Amino acid sequence: MADRVIRFAVATALSIGVGAALLPSAASAQSLSDRFKSLFGGGSSDSKPATPSAPQQLNENDAQLTCPPVQVRSGASTYSVAVPGKEAVGNDIKFLASITRMARQCDLTNGQITAKIGIQGRVIVGPSGAPPTIEVPLRVAVVKGGVGEQTIMTKAYTTTVQMDESGSVPFSLVAEDVVYPAPSPADNDNYVFYIGFDPQALKPQPKPRGHKKK
């Protein structure tokens, strides 16, 4: 298996119930990058009904592996920001972001899986008004479920959204550097890709401590 390159891909959609304003126009859907459209297998709208993602079986008898499904982590499906000193509710909301579609593509090479995780979403201006530019924080994690959940790898990402007069702008992100050791066939079904919003991704990384001079 070390000399084989196995490619497998599947696209899936997830709609979050945050109102009809999340549904994009045809023009906004067509404005997404060609690379992102390719990952989703076309430029279809994110207004389609949600369907759970399912593993895609490899076309190799001896591999017995699948590309893990993508799920939104509980409690991380939306991201809302309020005016300073207020809670993100009612008229104090500046903007609300939501995940609307996900997709994944996996390559298995030399015992390592390299995955591309695609995320589509939408940012809606709230009653308090959003800034012209918004940083959307996201996190992707590879998790082995079962008794004692284990995080195999995790990484934070940000994508910039330029707001316009419509007050409802789509965003997209493709995480192309999700790499982890291929699981055994016995553990394969326990693996899942978790995605979600993570405000911690916006915080600056702590600076390394310098050595004290003697």
C-alpha cells in the first residue's frame, strides 16, 4: 500500500436554521472560487436541503478505509458578535455567521491521509451594524470517537469577509493541510472530521519566552 495513491472524495451539505436570509442568490453562489466549486463537485447553491455526510468507501479491497464524515461540532455552528460590553442577543448583535455546507476530499499515500475540508457559510449584518471587514474564525479537527474521544489533529483557520450593502455575504474556506496517520480498518469507522467556529483562533499566538541573561 506504500506505493499506492488512493483518491476518494464526497461532497455533502448542511443547512443551519438561521432564517431565509442565509440563502444565497445565484450571483453570490457563482462568485465562489473555482477551486472551492471543484471540491464540492460543482457550483450548486447552498440552499439545497441538508443531508448528513456519509463515508465514501475506497476502491481498494485491501485498504478497507473510508474518508471520514464531516460534522459541525455541537455548539459551534454559529458565530455572533455584539457591540462592546453587550451580549450577542437582539438589537445588540453586530453580525451573525453560520456554516451552510461542508465537503471533504481525502488522499491516502504511504500510510498518511491528507484531507481537504471545504466549508461554506454566510455572514449576516445584525441590528447594530457590522464592520466593513470581518475575520471569521474556524477550526478543523480529526477526532477518533468511541470510549474516550481522542483528538488526532486540530488546526485553527481564519477567512476574511468583505461586507457589502446587501448585508448578507457568503464566505468559503478550504483547509488543505489536514494530515494524519491512516487508521487501522478496525478504527476507521470511529473517525470523524469536526468543524466549527472558534473565536480563540482570532487571539494572537503567545510570543516565545526569551532566555534570561545570566
